[in-house]
Amino acid sequence: MKKISELKERKVIRRATRTFDSEGKRIYEEFEYDLPYKAEFLGNEKQRIFAKIIDAIPFFLIFFFLFDQIWILSLLFSIPAVMLFGAVSETLSGTTLGKKIFKLKVIDDNGNYPKILKSLWRNFLSLIVFYPVFDDFIPMAPNEILGIEHKETNFTMHMNNKLCKTYIVKESQLLEIKKLLNEKRISI
């Protein structure tokens, strides 16, 4: 059986040449490439961060109100609780409460839900590799004319998936990925 990391997408790219046909239309060359399949989708980092926050809120509230902890301890206690609960629910259903809201699933390289140890490891790594990425950002007009710049902060959480060979995908992608994994490759 194939793995997601081995999947390829055939892309056709057209490049303009310097020659023209008899009607004066530019002649294009077509090149075919087998590029790695991209299981990730655009904008998944923000959704993943919000999903983690949504996952933490119930635990924070439990520690704060039921166990009568101060807010900082409630926050600190909710982090391991989210990791443990996340690992169990990702193993059983491929999702957590926050991921369910955003219609996200966690799958391993074979297209299955991750095993409990792999899920625990990726949840632990999500804390370690959650770091800010600073980019130069120039806002659009009227600041474009004035040349005002500032730093924009984005957070990245991809390293845990790379190290564990897991993927965060939309629920709508699962069928396509399963189909691609089960496809027989015909070699010529």
C-alpha cells in the first residue's frame, strides 16, 4: 500500500516560447511534472491554533470553577489535559472538539488515524515547536505611499506533523486521499 508521502500529482505547465504560428499566435510548450501531493491546505495554521484554544477552554473552566484553582494554574493544568485528551480522541476519531468545529482530521502516512503513542508524541511536540515567525509587512495604501512597515507575527505548528509523519486535512479531503492511496499505479 502506498503512503501519503509517496503520492504524486501530475501537473502540466505551459510555457510561452519566442516563436509564433502563421496566424501570429504565440506557441506554447507543455511540460509535465510529477509533484508531491500536498495534503495540507492554505490557512490551516490559524484554524489549528483556534482548535487548540477551543480544546483548552473546557479544561480551563473545569480547573477554574470545579477545582477552584487560580487562573494561571487552571491554564497550566489544562495544557497536559488537552494533550492527553487530544491524543485519545485523535486515536479514536481522528479529531478533537476544536478540530471537529473546523472539520479537520488527523491522519498518519497510511491514511489512518494515528496510534496513541504517535498522537501523544505529536501533541507534545506541538507545544515545543509552536513558535512565532516574524515577517516584514507593508500594509496597503495609504501606508504604501508613506512607506510604513511593521513586523507581522505568524505562528507555525508544522514541525510536529513532519516529525511524526502525520497530516492535518479537511474532512472533505479524506475520500480523495483514500482513493489515491488505493489506486494501482500502471507502469509503462
